[in-house]
Amino acid sequence: MNESGTSRIEAFSDGVFAIAATLLVLEVGVSTTSGARLGHELLRIWPSYLSYVTSFITIGIIWINHHHNLRTIGPADRTFMFLNLLLLLDVAFIPFPTKLVAAYLRRDGEGPAVIAYAATLLLMAVLYTIWWRYARSGRRLIGPSVSEAELRAIDRGFAPGLPLYLVVFVLAFFSPLAAVILTLALAAFYLPSATLFAER
Amino acid sequence: MNESGTSRIEAFSDGVFAIAATLLVLEVGVSTTSGARLGHELLRIWPSYLSYVTSFITIGIIWINHHHNLRTIGPADRTFMFLNLLLLLDVAFIPFPTKLVAAYLRRDGEGPAVIAYAATLLLMAVLYTIWWRYARSGRRLIGPSVSEAELRAIDRGFAPGLPLYLVVFVLAFFSPLAAVILTLALAAFYLPSATLFAER
Amino acid sequence: MNESGTSRIEAFSDGVFAIAATLLVLEVGVSTTSGARLGHELLRIWPSYLSYVTSFITIGIIWINHHHNLRTIGPADRTFMFLNLLLLLDVAFIPFPTKLVAAYLRRDGEGPAVIAYAATLLLMAVLYTIWWRYARSGRRLIGPSVSEAELRAIDRGFAPGLPLYLVVFVLAFFSPLAAVILTLALAAFYLPSATLFAER
Amino acid sequence: MNESGTSRIEAFSDGVFAIAATLLVLEVGVSTTSGARLGHELLRIWPSYLSYVTSFITIGIIWINHHHNLRTIGPADRTFMFLNLLLLLDVAFIPFPTKLVAAYLRRDGEGPAVIAYAATLLLMAVLYTIWWRYARSGRRLIGPSVSEAELRAIDRGFAPGLPLYLVVFVLAFFSPLAAVILTLALAAFYLPSATLFAER
């Protein structure tokens, strides 16, 4: 009965992250059944590739960050587990707005599609921030062997996340395509902060 | 050959829980292909969001409970493994009635849809109760280091589950929407009892 | 570099078994969109439920057996890993004929549908037998701590599997429904032999 | 905070490999709803079976290789994790061109379909080579206990991979069917090198 709650949270989270990322490919498809135009169709659906790559890397980055943060945490409490469940609920939802972006980008309806996508990612950033703040404030759930310097390094890595996803959300109302590209850039930018720990 | 049967059960169960929860998003979709009305359509499909959130949190809670109970159990026997398989069979089925609720809530057919949903959850509660009673009665499969107080704490957490899912089932015949909302509330209520152990 | 090959095989196999079982629910669906007839439709699709339950329990049983057998095996060799991959290839294919049974049972086409289903399961039994015989004959891959009595107990459990799936296959040509029901019964029969080890 | 980065990479990678392989079956389907012609239809869709088997074994082989290589690696750095994420992004994409091959082989459009398939596999081979070269060159991430002989054995196994997938890609422009069959043969050829370690 004395296993840390963290390993159980990790197993469930790992499953959800990996499955959500891998399900993204189901949204990629061709709408024509005419073989003669397949080559053309495969080029025409570039928004599917862009949204696939953006969502896959974003989920991968969240996953790496999530693991990194969890490692600083000792025994979890009920609130933390509930916040984690809400975070996963949002992450597992990403394939739906990704499908919308694939279907509507550069067509009528791209506005609502990308707004839904950006809203899902903004909510993810909000839930992630709450989840981490809850564990970190006053070192509520932080393990005793974790130094303040390590926590501050994580905080620095997180600081730009929420504001940047807010920028993506606002941008979605003006230029849906730019918002998607910024999301992809954001994921690429996050990786260094996410994996800083790997070098130490 | 001396590995406890529990870890094997856990691995299979973990996979099924995480996959069933993450597959739920595949049921969310828009039925129009007109981009002009996409914004409106995204609001119109709120039953999809409600059923997604309800089923995701419900599966998450069952998963947390399942892990908590398994930890009290020593070597499993054949009957326990078969009961566990039946429980997972029901959990893995949840995406189907969830899809029905998403498609039919607040429309013709919401009655049968929500009754099917509530029946699946009621059966889950019944199977879960049998599964746990089998292991717990006379401490048949309970590990020697688990105290009676711990078992009683789990029992107290379980006591309201079966009657409440029965209420949901009956309510589904009269007010489908209320039955879905009660299911969501029930999942939120269960979390505390499920995670009590995390604080000890 | 000295990790046993078995744990790697187990991780991949576990994933495939759990995902294949959980994907089965995606094949369950209603073909009508009229809400007024949903209640009737939910009863009409009973072959979907029957094929879902049959395939889920069958995959669960294969999974339990697979784990049990793997535990007797020491370091794996390349042939064993290739045979294991072929076995998983067949197991992961089960959702397709399951979908056929759901769609065609008790309708025109039930013959080919159930024959395809039975052929997939028969091939599974053949591959499983080859996989196990390869490891077991002359104790080629059997760990030194495993007794002959244990191996003979496993053999006894396996003996009826291949002939019975052959009976199912032949029966599919004459009575498709009976073949599906026998498959379900076979899975229930297999559980005891599969989990014998759990009691020792 | 001192867990090796490799185990985290392994867990995510394992999930993606197993899920991508198991999702392949969702692409197999019959397009007719007439039960009378189901038997004929099940034979007509042989390209679905061929592409399913080819992709399943290919993913299985990549997965075995990936595990084998990871085992030689000590603590990972950020670049390695990013390369790994790109590799998984490509592997998880395989079900899409597999679906194209299933739908278009031996019909109009088979050219673009198989070119897309071969391009995905060629990109996989390129990313895999970069991923491994990055870790291996100058023993940048290689664990101290790994001998040069072991590394050279892995290199020998890898040497033919990239050129052969390039041949498959070029072949796809001239004979799509031959390109798919060569891909299947390539996977079967890779297994020995992939599992060499299992015998040592």
C-alpha cells in the first residue's frame, strides 16, 4: 500500500499521451475516390499534414514536460489527481480540433476551426499551469530531494507558455494559418526548456 | 514463475482503461461539411462535449479505484481474473453508448440512447462490486499486510456507487439529460473516496 | 545490453493485445439515424454485441495464456521473436472479421463473414502452437528453473485448442451462428487452463 | 531527478509503435454492403491484406531495432529526444499511406499511393539514420559499458537499410506492386540483424 501515487498517475498519463498522438493519423484522409486525381489530392490536403505535425509535436512536448514535472513530485493528493485527469481530458481531446483544422484550413470555416484548436491548447496551458502551481506553491507536493534551483529552472521554462498560447488564441481570430504555424513554432521552442534536465 | 498475478492484471487493465478513455474523442465530430456554418455547428454539438467529459472522467475514476483496490490484493485466482476480464469488457464498451448520447441527446431517441449509456455504467458498477466482493469476502485474496481498517475505508467509498448508478438508470427513463448530468456529478463525487489513500 | 529479450517482447505484445481488444468497440454502431427507431435498432444489432463479447474474451484469454507461456521462457532468439510478431499480426487483425460478423450474422453473407472470422482464429491457434512448440521442444528457450511438470501442465491446457478451433472453422461452413457461439464457449473454457498457474 | 532519460523515451516510443501497428486494421474494410457478394469482396481486397502485413511487420521490425539501439544509449540529450519525436511522428503516420495502398493498389492511382507509402518509409529510414548517427558518432550518447564491437555489429545491420528503402522509393515510380513486395521482403530481411543481439 505504500507505492507512491505518482507512478500510477504516470502510467495512465503515458497511455493517454501516446494514444492521443497516434490517433491523430486517423484524421488524415483523402476525400476523393478517383484514382486518377490521387496525386493532386495528396498535395491538396497539406493542411492535414500541417495539423498532424503540429499536434503530434505539441502532444510530444507536453508529454516530455509532464514527465519532467512529475519527477519532482512526491506523494500526490486527491486534488492533484483530479487536476491531472482534467489535463489529460483536454490532451485527449486534441485530435478533434486537429481534424477540424485539417478539414477547414484555407477554406470557409477556417476561423471557427482554428479558434477551437487554439482554445483547446489554451485550456491545456491553463490546466497545466494550475496543475503545476498546485503542486509547487509552498512546495506542497514537491519531494524533499528537489532543490529550489531545479524548481526555478522549471518555472522559467513554463513562464512563456501560457502567454504564448494566449497569443495563438487571439491570432486565430485574425489569421488562422498564422496561428497554426505559431503553434508549431511554439512546440519546437518548448523542447529545449522541456529537455533541459536531460543534460544535467 | 513466481510473479504475482496482480501485476499482469494491472498491465492489461491499464491499457484498456487508457485506450477506452482516449478513443472517446473519435466519437466527437461535426455532421455538416459547410464551412460557413461550422461555428454554429461547433456549438450545436454540445451533447458530444458533455458525453465526452462525463465518460472520460468516469473511466478515469474507475481506473483510479481499480488500482487502489488491486493494491490490497495478493496472488489472484482464476475466478478473479475472469471477473476482471468481464469488468474490462464493460469499460471498453463505454465509447459506444457515449457515441449514442452524443448523437441523440435532446433529439428523438435520447431515451434509448441514455438508457443504453446508464445500463452500461450500471453493469460496470455491478461487475465491479462482484469483482471486489469476491476478493474481499473472508479476505479471500487480500494480502496479509492490509489492515481491516483499510478494507473498511474502501468499502465505505464503494457503498454509494451501486445504488447511485441504479438511480441514474431509473432517471434515464424520465429525464435523459438529468441522468447524464448526474453521472458526471457522480464521477466528481467518487474521486475523493477513490483517492483517499493518496493522502495517507 | 544484458536485459532478457522476453521483457521487450512482453511490452510490445501487451500493447497489441490491449489495443486490439479495446478497438473492437469501434465496430459497434447503429446504421439508422432516425431517433424514433433507435430503441428497436439497439436490439436489432445483437450480432454486434455477440461478436464484441466473443472477440474481447478470446483476445483476453490469448493474452493471459501468452503471458503465462512467456514466463517459462529465458532469453529469446530471432526465430521466436519473428513467430511472436506473426502471432500478434494475426491477433491485431481480429477486429476486422469481428466487424464482418457484426454486420452480416443472420443476414446474406453470414457464411463468408464467419468463415473469415474462424479462419483468423484458426490461424491464431496454428501460429500460437508453432510459437510455443518452437520454444518448448527440447527445452530450446525454456528457463532452467521451470520444471517438466509445469511444461506438461501447459501442454495439457493447449492440447484441445487447435482441434477445437478447427471444429469452429468447419462449423462456420454449416452454421455460422453456432460457430460464433462455440467460439465464445471455447474462450470461457480456456480460462481455467489459462489461469491454472494463478492458483499455485 | 536522476532517472535516465532513456526509460522515458522508451515508454513513449513503445506506446506509439504498438498503437500504430494495431491501428492498421482499421484501414481494412469492405466497400460493398451486399451480403451476397461478400465472399468475392473478401478476395478482391487482397491489397488491404498485403499492405496490412507489410506495414505491421515493418513497424514491428523498427520497434525491435529501436529497442536494441536504445539499450546502448546512456543519458539522452535534448537533440536526441527531438530526433526521436520526429522519428515517431513518421512511424505513427504509416497507417495513412498504408490505407492508400490498400485502396489504390492495382487500380488507377496506385502510383501516387505507393510513392506516398515509400516516401514515408524512406523518411523513416533517414530519420532513423540521423537519430542513430547523432547518438553514435564519437560515442556522444553511448553508455560506457557498450563495446565498439557491439556498435559495429549494429552499424553493419543498419548499413543496407537506407539504400534499400531508396530502391523501394524509386521502384514505386515504375512498379508499385513490386515496391510493396520489396518492402515486405525488406522487413523480413531486417529481422535477423535486428535480433542478432537476442542470441548473444
